[in-house]
Amino acid sequence: MNLRVLGCSGSIALDCRTTSFLLNDRVLIDAGTGVGDLALDELAQIDHILISHSHLDHVLGIPLLADSVMQRRLAREDYKPIQVHALPATIDALRRHIFNNVIWPDFTRLPTPERPIIELVTLEVGQRLSLCNLPIEVLPASHTVPACGFGVATTSGWWIYTGDTGPNPALWQTLRGRRIAQLVIETAFSDDERALAEISRHLSPSMLAAELAQLDADTSVAITHVKPGEMAAVTGQIAALGIGLTITALTRGDRFRF
Ligand SMILES: [Zn+2]
Ligand SMILES: [Zn+2]
């Protein structure tokens, strides 16, 4: 599997893009501002978008992507709508708050209800599905809104993305005994803002350490979703904790092969 990190920041600023990962050029995991760096031809190749939860930093690329690629996709002989996969509460939020003909046109019925550019598809935690030959599992997450993470089975083991989450014992239970190629886990705040991390169901470095202590696999860990301006504090605090795993910070533009 080829993985491109289009965005891995907790918010926007110069050179910071919000969460989006591109798998094998065809499957997008979350649709943050990183999507906007793809060329039009690359955008038009995306057949599936998996969404971890309804927060704006993860969904705002969907309506704009749909608009950008509509003519190209409709012109294809093998026309299919872009499938957006998410939990029922997330689908409901997209319908009510994005594709509501106020914030954005309802692209689930445009350009015609018979041939729309977007199709919304519900997921449930624990579900396994295959998209463009990628075996994908929907993983539990614990956030302020219904949320999930995603795992992809690769030849090197599982690639795991936690999504936005606070402490998440169900995830470590689910991953027990598995070979993990890479764990992408959020660390949104520094420990100086641990109280805020707890209220908003995110992680800070000391909370990350408590989570990783429940991981039984020896794997490379990549942190994501760090707020702009917090990277030095977060990585410094993680190093000081001496967690004992190889922990790096994802960088926009990173490419991996698993
Ligand atoms: Zn969130
Ligand atoms: Zn987020």
C-alpha cells in the first residue's frame, strides 16, 4: 500500500494542513485541507472517502472536492459517484450541516438525483470492508462526537489510524495480538493544555504514554493532529517521557509503503 500524508496538523497555518491521507491514489482517509494540494487529475481519481467523524477539520474537503471533479467524473464511461463512508451520525451531520443547499449544494442529488457526484454510505465500528482491493477495518474511537479510526491490512502488517480520540481502551483491546506496521495516533495538545485535551477528548503526551502502555506490539508510532505552534513542546515532552517506542511526528508530504 502506498500512503501519502496530505495533511496531519490540528489546524491551519502556513505549511500546516488538516488531516488527510491518500491510499493507493484512490482512497482518501479524512478530507481535511490537505486535499487541496492535489492536482485536479489526482482529485478525479479518488473513488472512496472514509471519514472518521464530523468535525470540520476532517470533512471540509468533501464538498469542495465534489465540485472540482464533477465534470471529469461524469465524463467517464465508467462513471460512479464518489462514495463517502462514515458512521450514521457523521452521515447525518454531513446531510444536515454541509449538503443542505445553504452551506453547500446537495451533491448527493446533483447534477441529477439519478447520477449524483456523491453517495453517502454508512459504516459501523468493527465492520470490515474492501475498497479498491484494500482490506479496511473500522476501529473504535472516543471523541466529543461519534468517531472511529481505521485500520488497513497490508503485507507488512496493519496500518492503524486512530482518528481524533481521547483515552481509548477499546482500541487496544481490538489490536491485541496483531502485527502493526505503523500506528498513526493523535496528540493534539501539549501537556500544558492537558485539561483542554481531556475536555475535548484528545490526547497530550502524558496521555499518549498511558495509551501506548496498553499496546502489546512493538511498532513504529507516528503522532498526528498536533496544533500549529505546539510541535516543539509536544515532541519535547514525548522525548522526556522516555516511552520506549520509536515515535516520530508525521510531516505533510510524507510517503510510506507498507
Ligand atoms: Zn475532532
Ligand atoms: Zn480533528
